[in-house]
Amino acid sequence: MPDLNTKLTAFREEEVEKRSRVAQLASEAEKRDLTSDEMSELTETESRINELLEQQKATKRMLSLGEYSPEINKKAGMSQNEIREYSVLRLLRALDPKATAKERDAAGFELELSQDVEKRLGTAARGAYLPVDVLGEWQGKEVYNEKRAAYMRGERRDLQADTFSGAGAMVGVDFRPNQMIPLLRNAMALTSLGATYLDGLIGDVAIPKQTGAATAGWIGRDGGALSESEQTVDQTTLTPRTLGVYTDYSRQLRLQASVSIENFIRQDLMQVVAIAKDLAAFHGTGSSGQPVGIANVTGIGTQSFSTAATPTRAEVIGLRSDLATSNALNGSLGFATDSTVIGNLLDTAVDAGSGRFLMDDATSNMLGYRVVESNQITAGNLFFGNFADLLVGSWGGMELMVDPYTGATAGTTRILIFHSCDVAVRHAESFCLGQ
């Protein structure tokens, strides 16, 4: 940012010049009274020095923000076969300080991809970076569908035996790790609500925001004058906040790990990070390192429900009206709530005898807006808003680290994953929370 540095230098030089002039006037004031012109000059000089200090402060902040790089979260261009062959376990073995040359060579592909991310990010990893290609919900769905198809193609048979001591002892175990039953998890809500994602960030982010407009006025008579009015501005900021997860795995598992265990570890660690990030966007407290989620943003609209978790039609309309009166009824509008509220909405009649219900179960719409169901949302809460005004920032991808020391006496190794992200809203008026 050479232009900003040049400006900063110019501001400093002018400040020194102005302060020197003030010192001269002070010296003169010790000898005699200052003239009216000199008093006016002193006032103007003092005002200019304060102006220069503010300019320097703003310029320093802009210099500290860093740059945006669209290349940081760019995919490595891995094929589907390469994604399937990518092994987190091979990478973990190579990152172990006691790794053999053979283990490091075996993970050459994974280490090369980490170096590619590191080069684009410009920051050395303490462990290794995971490429964007192997991350994301879409890959998890693909793996699941592939496993399901393999299962449908395979033979299935029932093996029965009355007792183990009888024929049961002769029956083999049909162990199918590639058909491991996945954990039932909360569905992520943001992926279908149209939130704005800012990827590839490097420094802190500050987005200017207009908070007030000038005021037009009428001139009451010939020769009259307008009153002065000013616009007001503010900033919406995002700062990297660290989200992490770790798990321990045994020495024996490391020696005997299969492809199924590899997929299990990779998918679980990545999904828990993604779900935690999604949850923070709605209910982040702003403390203990968390971002400030929508529910805790100062200034959002609120709508009280007369019966817990069972909004009436008038109360749902109240959420919409809150945005409408603030001129915020535009963009990616939708509702987000938990399963309890959804069930009640499906059972709440619009009016007696109409046969129509508040939520249309065929289209998952309400008042013409889509409704997203997720148990990420605190029970009884119903959000309505323009989710395009929800900013989700990410700094790089996910960083993988290995700690072979914490559980060394038990022969266990600790895997840690870190991800830097933050959330913010453009306008608090774009959201309303009913509860």
C-alpha cells in the first residue's frame, strides 16, 4: 500500500510543521499580546493539528487491515479420485516428530497440497493446512451416497444361530466398516438461507456503513438560508476468531487403520467445526472467543409469543412488519427455527374452518417466505431476516496439528484442527427474533 504510506508520511510532516508554528506563536505570546490575526491563526492551526491526528489514525488502521486475496481459498484442482485417496491419517503420521522417512514420503501428496495453501496464505502452518477440495458439506454427502450405492450393490444375508456353543460358534462375522452408520447431527441452517460469505481474508475487515443521511429543508422566504446537515458513517468489522476441535487416537488404531476409519476421522472433525460455526452465526455470545451471533446483536427487532414456541399468525406477521417499518424488507428473506416451532406452525390453523395452516408443509413456506428447520436454533426461537446482511468471514481454511506428547504414556496421539472465522451483520434492523 505505497500510496497510504506516502499519505501517512505527508500527514506527519504537516503535523510537525504546524506544531512548530504553534511553538513560534507561544514564544511571541511570552513577549507581547498576540494580534487578532495571530489568534485566528492559532485557532485554525490547532484545528488542523487535530484533523491531521485523525487522518493519521485512520490511515494506520487501513494499513493494518491487510489485503483480500481471492486465491487463498481457491481449490487445488483435485480430481474425485484424488479427493478419495487424500489421507488425513497419512498426513498425521508424517507430522509426528517421530515420523520415519518412509512415513513422510508416503504423505508427499498431502504435504504438497498443504504447501500450496501455505504459499497462497502467506503464513506458515504449525502443522499442515487441509485443502479446500476435501472440506465442505458437499463432499460428505457424496461419500455417504457412494457408500449407500455400494451397499445396495452388495449381497445381504441373514445369519442365524440359536446359541454360540452350538452352530453359532461356526458363524463368521460379516464386518462392513464401509457401511458405518453416521451420527444424526443438527442440520446447518446458513447454507440455504443465503448468507454472505467472505472467503480468502488476510487482515481484519472494516466495511464502511452509512448510518445517517443529510436532511433536505424548505426555504421559507426570499433570501432565506438552508440549515446545515451532515451524513453520519460507521463501520462493520470482522476479526479472526479461532474455532478448534481435537480428538485422541490410539497407537493400535494408527497401525490398523482402514479406509473407513480414515473417512470417519476426516468427516467427523470437519463437520463438527462447520456445525459450530453455523451455530455461532445465530447464537454466538461475543464472549469466550465467540463471535456475536444474530440473537445477541444490539438493535435487532423482537417479537414476543403469547404461548411459548407457538406463534400465532399475527405474531409471525409482527416479525415481518418489524423489518418493513425499518425499510429492511428486501434481499434474501427467510425464517429459521427449530423442530418444535415447525411442528406447532404446521398444526396452527390460519382461521377456523379454512383448512389452511400457518405453514405450508408442501412448500415449507410461510407468508410467502421460505422456512429453514434446524435444531441449531435454540428451542422456541423463530428468526426472520434478510440473511444476505449476515456476513460470514473466513481466514484461510482449516489447519491440522499433531500432538504426540500429551498421551505419550498411553501411546495415544492427539489431532487438533483450527479454523479462523467471524460473523457480523450489516444492519441490525435486517433481523427480528421471536420467542
